Amino acid sequence: MRRAFQTVCSATRLLGFLLLCAAALSSCRSVSRYAERSAPIGAREGVASYYADDFHGRRTASGETYDKRKLTAASVDLPFGTRVRVTNLQNGRSVVVRINDRMPKNDKGRIIDLSLAGARALDMLRSGVARVRVETLDD
């Protein structure tokens, strides 16, 4: 009887350990809860625009809260967390921003939507849009 009790206790401990491991592993996500599309690494040119103040404080597609004072941006296809260098082709100014939101696909040639801080760094507040080069940075 005692041996049967020890076997049951061992099995219970093993089951508890396995459940604990499963719970720990399930909390370690290798993929964001938002499906990421792969995007080519490199450079592309197009038009940049920037967010209106109305979006300040709202939730982005990545789940973060949009802060117009941070150097962030939205992209159609770059993965969240990707750091990119955006260069204004008219004046040569550049800024590094982190992708934390999605923008709709459009036919206006826009490839990135910058935060207010990013647009200010590129000196494009007056025009609202600028021709840019976007380069993906290696971490």
C-alpha cells in the first residue's frame, strides 16, 4: 500500500512539473500576437507622411500607445520592432525610427507614416509629405 502511495505521489509531482513547464513555455511567445509579414531587408524610396495629433494616445496595431513625441512609424509590411533610417531626399536629413504600427496600402506611393517627432526631425511638418529613402537597420 505504501509503495502504491509513493507511485501516485511521484506521478502527481511529475504531472505538476509537466503542467508548470507547459505554462511557462506557452507564455514565451516567439511570434507576436499580431501576425507579422516578412519584408525585404534593404532600402526603398517613396513618400512619407506623418500622423495627425488626433492619434496621440490611441493604441497602435502592435498594442503600444501612440506617442507623438517618440521616434516611431507605421509601415504596410515591415515587422513590428524593426528599426529603419528614414532620409528626406530633398534636404538630406535623416532619423532612425522603430516600426510599431500598420498603415493601409495605398496608391499614393506612401511607404511610411512617421510620428510627429520623426517628421519634425526630417523637417517635413510644413509640407506634410516628403520623398524619402527607408533603410532597414540590422540590430
